[in-house]
Amino acid sequence: MTTLVRGARQLLTLRGDSGPRRGAALRDLGIVPNGAVLIKDGVIVDAGPARRIEKLPAARRAREIDAAGCVVMPGFVDSHTHLIFGRPRLVDYEMRLAGATYTEIAAAGGGILSSVEAVRRMSAAQLETQARAALAAMARHGTTTVEAKSGYALDEAGELKTLRLLAKLNGDPLDIVPTYLGAHLAPPEYRGKPDAYIDWTTAEMMPQIRRRKLARFVDVYCDEGAFTLEQSRRYLDHARSLGFGLKIHAEQFARTGAARLAVELGAASADHLEQAGDEDTRALAQSNTIATLLPGSVFHLGLRTYAPARALIEAGAAVALATDFNPGTSPTYSMQMVLSLACTEMRMSPAEAISAATINGAHALRCADRIGSLERGKQADLLLLTVADYRELPYYFGTNNVHMTIKTPCPKQS
Ligand code: NIG
Ligand code: FE
């Protein structure tokens, strides 16, 4: 089947070279005024000026989608979420609004371990209902590919239940990139024994997950009260030796050295970075590790310290943006809201934010050869927006500016 998307007031192609976008390239959206996109069997045949695309022989017989007056852009690549968590943490939320800190809430029986208890207890079918509702909301808000972490069960049965559910949900309708977050926290049965937990997860869980092809990435929460730099290094080293890509929750509440560890190990991304300093910024800028910023979590926690996006961009780091969708720190489905926060709170320009939420998100998932821009040969995942100028996307905050999400199924992954 051939489809012609025509009449786009601004077509944001995000075309460019094959590496992650930094500096001036991050600001270049490859805008085509009055653009069109020709799609055949879910693959982009060509994207560019309407007068050229509409003359292509295949365009004449194509089914047409009218994008008159719209911005047309690639679907969002949400490269950091904790998709499967069972239920929202509303008691935590109210406690925090009354003044309790993230650590105090955890100490009072809330926090990550309360989600662990819920996910262990819930059936796969119950978790599926929660996850499907979240995926449908993400699709409505323009996300077409989503990374999803396990890490809310932390035992064998629960982690496998989560990862198998991700495999089942993949492609219906969104593409899901699965990540094993075994080292989220030491679970109750390993309380006070984080090293023994790391031993278990590396020896027992990782090989099994690799063999069953249930995750493409492995992630660790390196922070005060979670795992130390040395524990994180040991865990990630092992993951790397098994062939997993690496991700790290780095410098979120305390500065630990995790961002530099990510660079040293060649991680695909270092995520959060609220507490990152100059050395971290420089190390990231000189690497291919994507600096993934998650301003939704800072906003929801009511904190003031956002990641140093300007310093990272000016040093030359490749910055991505993601929701960090999770029940404790960032309950949002909306990449659009993340863009608004990135611009207002972190002083990113609208163009930088859009590149960070599409092509650089794709780099953070190592699938930029297939998604993240509207270029010949790429998967036809695109958005028709209700706005006529791309700057309106972050400007109209807290609303859904997506008129239509076009999602092409991709071949089953991992
Ligand atoms: O990315 N900090 C670690 N993980 C999550 C929060 C998880 C939770 O509170 O349930 C994050 O912010
Ligand atoms: Fe996270």
C-alpha cells in the first residue's frame, strides 16, 4: 500500500548524518516548507518538497492523507520509561505534597519497594491492563517507540513476568525496546546485602534473560541508598560481557561518578544527570554516550535542580529527552510536556528539544538507522500536529498538540 502525506506547512525531516546530533546539528530540524512524505508498505520512499514528491510515479496512485496547515514530524522516541508498575503511588504523592522527601517516603514503606510488592502480587493479566492503557495514552500523545524497563519485581518470577509481558506488548501498537533493570534496589530478601544481590542478578538473571532474548539493554540505579559506583561497575561489566547494551541512572540525587562510568564502559546512555558537574559534562561531550535528560521527574518531585542541559549542549554532548514514566517520580505519558519543561526549565530551544526527543532518543536506543527522522528507507512513524509552526509544540504546554499518529509495525525485535 502506498500513502502520500501532503500539504504539510512545515515538514520536520530531522535529516542529517548518521551520528548523534550535537551543537549546531541539534538545532537543525531539516525543515521543508510545504512538504510531503511518500510511504510504501510502511517504509518512507521519500520526504521533501511537495512539488517534487507529488511528481513521483508512485505518488499518483497513493492513498492521500491531508496534512494541510500541520507540522509533520517523526514520532517521539521515548527512550526511558518504567512502563510496568501495576498501580499509581498516590499515598507517596500526598505525603510528598505535605512535605516528606523521596527518601522519607521510601523509609515509611512507600517508594520503589512498594511498587515491587504490588508487581510481585499482581497477575500478568492485571499488569497488562495497566500497561496497555499507558501505551494507548502514549500513542495518543505522539510516542511511536518506547523503551521500557523491568525493575519493579527484583525476583526471578516477577522480572520474567515483566519482560515477557513487554515482549507480548511489543508492536501493539508501539515498538517496545526492553531493558532489564535488575539493579533498581536490593529487594527485601537481600536487605543490607546489595553485593550478594548483584552476584545473584549477574550469575542467575542476566544469562537467562540474554538466552531468552528478553532485553536489549541492562540498566542500574547508581545513587545514594541504591547501588554504589563499584557495584554498578561490576554489574554493568558483566552485562557488557554478555552482549547487552548499557544504560545508567546517573547523578540523579547524589553525584556518584556514574556518568563517567557510563562513558568509560561505552554505555548507550547516561540518564537523569541533575547533579552532573563540569567533569561529567566534558566526559559525556567527548563520547558517544547519549545524555538523556528527564525533566518530568524534577517537576513532579517539586525540585529546583534540573540537569545542566545548556552546559551539556555547549560542551558538545548529544542530549536526548524522555519521560521517565514511572509511579514515583514522573507519572506522565507526554513527551510534549517534557519538551515544554526542557525549554522553560532547562533553556533548551524548541528545535534542540525536538531533535532530543526524536533522533537522539533513537540513538539512545541504538535504532537510529531505522527511526527518529523522516528519511528515505526509514520506518514510517510520523505525527501530524495541530500547530503550524514547530515552536508552538513546547509553547502550548500541557495540551495534546497531536492531530494524528501514523505508526508502522516494525519487524519483531531483540
Ligand atoms: O528514574 N530513581 C530510580 N528510578 C526511578 C524512580 C522509581 C520510583 O520511584 O518508583 C526514576 O526516577
Ligand atoms: Fe528512571
